[in-house]
Amino acid sequence: ELHLFSDNEEINEVASNELRYFILYALIGWLYEYRSSNREQRLDDIHLSISYLIKYLQLCKNYGLVKQVPIENDDDDKEKFRLHATQDRQ
């Protein structure tokens, strides 16, 4: 994983030409959200989308751009959600 940004930097220390990479996690999350996939893969794509969007928000928090970041559920909760969603389809 490429680390362009540091946890101990402030936003004004980031080079202007590197700012375009700041939204990379948000863009990847958005792409997974709108990716066309089959029904079985869709839930995994949504989880990936949420994961990348939370990474983006965490990066924003590290630079003081937002104050709070939603907490991502652990894998156990994801499995419960997957089981519940599967039961709803039947």
C-alpha cells in the first residue's frame, strides 16, 4: 500500500500536486458502490465501498478536516448482516 500521506502532517504541509491523491479512497469507494455485479457479489461490493469511504474519512480526520468518523463494523457483524440479507431474499 502506498503511503503518500502521514498521520503526523497537517493539511498545509501536503504538496499541492499530491492533493489530487487525497480523494483516492473516496473515489475507489464510489466506484465499488456503483459497480455492476451479480446479486451474490453485491453485498461484498457494498462492504468494500463502505470500507474505502471510511478510510477516506479517517484520512480527513487525521488532517483535521472532519471531527468524527463512523466506526466500521467488525467482521462478525458483517457476517450477521450477510446472513440476515440472505434470509430476506428467500
